[in-house]
Amino acid sequence: MGDQPRVFQGCRGPHVFTAWIDHGTRPQSATYSYLVVPGIAADTLATYARRSSIKILRNASSLQAVWHDRLRTAGLAFYEPGAVDIRRGLTVAIDATCLVLLKDSPEKLLISVSNPRNEQAAVQLDVGRSLAGDGVKVLDGPSRPRITFELPGGMKAGKSLTRSYAPR
């Protein structure tokens, strides 16, 4: 796709649109990334993309992870157990498929976890930083806490569970 962002627009009725990325014919070992930016004019998109404070941490079949520096927020889609370095002093490892939204501030670390399969699950999340709060178990020293998230099933399946942790 080159260095220039490509804009795809279409309209089907007053409140619905269609967007697509042309992958070409039979792409092999190819990757792509995109950013959804509602309400931005097409002529300002290239400038926005160059100045974006969003960093792609990983874009693989096992994990998609981004970090928004200005908002100090990470979005993580784990398709299998794994780990990611978010930024210096902050890593996350999980033992099951899940979605994680993490908001970092000097006062607290806010962690939301959900199960994209919309079923009951227990997810163990290890954070590479000393934390204090409900459900924190310490593994191999204070800088390796483990938190278990019991994700709901039934009518609440897929609902995010959010917890707040203080730095230790």
C-alpha cells in the first residue's frame, strides 16, 4: 500500500457505510494494519497518520497489540496464550484466548478482560510490574504478579471484567 493512507468510502443508506481493503489477488505472507478514525476528513488523514501516537506492538496470527502513547492505553487481542512487551517496565502475559484493554497511569493500572468466545472462562494474567489489589498473587518476586479473571458465562457471556490496581 505504500506510505500514503488509502481511504475507502461507500454509502448504503443514511447511516450505514461499507469499507474494504483491497488485498490484491492471492496475497501470500502479507500483513496489513489499519486505523479507524471516525469523523476525520479525507484530506487530513495523511497528516493524522504521520502524527499518530499509536504504535503497533505486534500484528501476528497469535496476537494483535497496539499502544496509544497519549492515552497510555493498550489494546490486546490474544488468539492463543502469549506475552507482549507494552512499554518499558510493562509486560502482559496470559494463559488463554482473550481481549485485554489496559489503561496505565501513575496512580493505577486499569485492566479489562473479556472472552471473545462469549463463554465462561478463567484467564490468568501476569503483569511485569509490582501491583497491589484484589486477587493479586505474587510469583517469583514482587515484579511478577498474577491476576485471575473469572469471566462470566450465561446471559453475561462476553462481558468485560474490569479491575483497578495500584503500583506497589
